[in-house]
Amino acid sequence: MQRRFFRFSFPASVAAAALLAAVVPAQAQSGGSADAGSRVYTTNCVACHQAGGTGMAGAFPPLAGHVPELLKRADGRTYVGKVLLFGLEGEINVNGNNFAGAMPPWNALSDDDIAAVLNYVSNAWDNGKSLPADFKPFTSDEIKVLRAPELSSAQVYALRSGATGGAPATATAGGAGGTAPVSFTADQVTTGSDIYSERCVQCHGDKLDNGEFGGAALNGSYFKKHWGGGSVAALTTYMKAKMPPDRPGSLTDQNYADLAAFLLDSNDYPKGDKELPSDTASQQKLTLKRN
């Protein structure tokens, strides 16, 4: 199928937002630098967890007040490191509130960057006042060790019970991770291509390898690193939280599903005769991992 893309005018303020929101690793920094951690957080985390660490109701949990509680658990330090590296999917409960979003893996970031951002969220928003007495800053060497063995987001979800002292989920446990192969139709790809040409091409480029405003690559090895090990829900939830950069979440659930179908087709996932569902619960069951 031949795809045609069109360019639209783009305000400078929106371009800046696109640069800020792009899913790109921050510059490698020292694991102990608070400034480095702040930069990594602003570049990669703030759209979902917010500048004040408050999260987004129903989707992304707060980090303010919650990270120290996790670190007080016996396995909490390992858990939060694994979440950053390998992602997390499945409904969780924080302070009596349920959150059903999906976090993508960030293992494409350097060990220094992951250590820096973990130290940042451990201390920001008065979290530092509630840390366990024996807390020590995360180091890049520690993150390097946590990279092995590589886990699925479902396996990280299972670790949560040890880090929180309870069951990993408050509702059905079936929402963790994806095991069914992804499916989408040619019609969805066509619709998604139209959406991409209207809303995405100027940042991410005609060939999905970044555009004039420096949006992240959405194809090839970069796509595989960020999304290839998770579920469809991780991809669409992230898109809803951050895209389009001028109005995140402004598309319909079906629009985001069709856009995801276009991205999957562009990354050589096979089309089928079954539509990609638009609801998060169904998307969590569909894996992007290739056999």
C-alpha cells in the first residue's frame, strides 16, 4: 500500500512540547546527580506521572508518597528497579485508588540515567523525608545487575506482591501482561495511516524515523526496544498520555487503536481478519513479543 503524507503548520510551542515528550533517552548522566535525575524524569516520565508526582487518576499512580513505601519493603528496591527496566501491566491499588494504566519498559535508557531518575523520585516531593533509614542511592552498577534476567511486564507485576505486602491486583489478575498474538485489519491500518498523516508525521517523519521537530523513531530497532516485549495496552496507554503533544488523549480509543495498527503494520507485524480492540482490558491480553 502506498502511503501519502501531508505536512501541516505547527506552532513553536507545540514543537517544543513534542521535543519534550519524545520517547528518547536523556543524555547519559551520573547516577548520583539530582539534576540528571530531574532531566530524565522531565523528558521521559512527567507526561504520565506529572511534574508534582501526582500521577493521573485511574491510569498512572502517584510517585509522591508512594515510592518510599515501596522502598521500605524487603524486595522493594529490586521491584522499583525492575519496573523501570521492564515495565508494568495490570491493575494496581495505591492509597485505596485503582490504576489500570500500563508502563512501557525503559531498558533503552543507560544504567546511569535509570539510577539517576530512581534517586530523583526517591527524594522529590518530600519523599526523601520518608525513606527507610538504611536507604542508599541507586548506582549504575546496581542497575546493570538488575538487567539480568530480563523479565516480562507480567513477571514484574507478579513481583509487586512482595513489594507491597499484598496481592498484586485489586481486581482481576488476568490484566497482567499479554500472551495472545496481536491482530489487526487492513482497514485499521488505512485509518491509522490517515490519522498519522494528519496528527503525527511532522514530528515523527514520513518514514517514522523522526521528523523536523525531532519526534522519536517509531519503527525498527527503536520500536522493538521500547514496545516489542510488552502488550498493545502499553503502547496505546502511552500514546493516550502523551500524544498528540498539544492535546494528549484527545483522540478516541478507536483512533488510538487504529493508529497502533498502523504502527504495527509499519513494523512488519502481520495483518489479519480480526480487529485490534480499542479497550485497555482486551489490549492487555495481546502481546507484541514475536516468537
